[in-house]
Amino acid sequence: MFGGMGNMGNMAGMMKKVQKMQSEMKKMQDELKRKTVDVTAGGGAVKVVMNGEKQVQSLTIDPAAVDPEDVEMLQDLLSAAFNEATKKVDEMMAAEMGKLTSGLGLPPGML
């Protein structure tokens, strides 16, 4: 008659695991917001430092990269640096999320 009660215990255990994971995920997200990635483009002509919230913390441009006759090249370097920094932040986030969710047995990208 009460054979299904064991499932209630399993459900309570699962809920505790989910709550713990949510807490760990929140902590991890807060930590990742403070981490930064450094990226250079054009052999170091442009350097971008971006945090885990994808906010640019600093931008350094080598004066030699500033050529009034070739503004397009500087624009390309800036675009490349910003795109690479964004990609690195995404990779950093995915790697940390993978560590957190690896014990769940879910395929990558499910959360």
C-alpha cells in the first residue's frame, strides 16, 4: 500500500541535491564575474581585459597601431580583440559549468 513512499525519499534527496547545486552555481557565477581574460590582437598592438560579465576592464592600444591613414586596420584589431575576449569568457564559463554539472550525467549544454 505504501510501496511508493520510497520514491518520496528519493525525491527529497534529489531536491536537496538540486538546492545544493543551485547554491554552488550562484557562488560560481559570482566568482566568475570577478575573473578576467586578457587578449591581444595584432601581435600585441591591441590588448583587451574583460571580466566574466563581458565588461571591458581595460583597453590598451600601442601608439604604433594608430595610423590616421589606416583607421580601418585599427578597427579590425579592436573587433578581433573584443570578439576573442568574449569567446574566452564564454569558454571559461562553459568549463566551470561543466565542472559543476559533471556529476549529474547530463549532456553538455543541458543547463
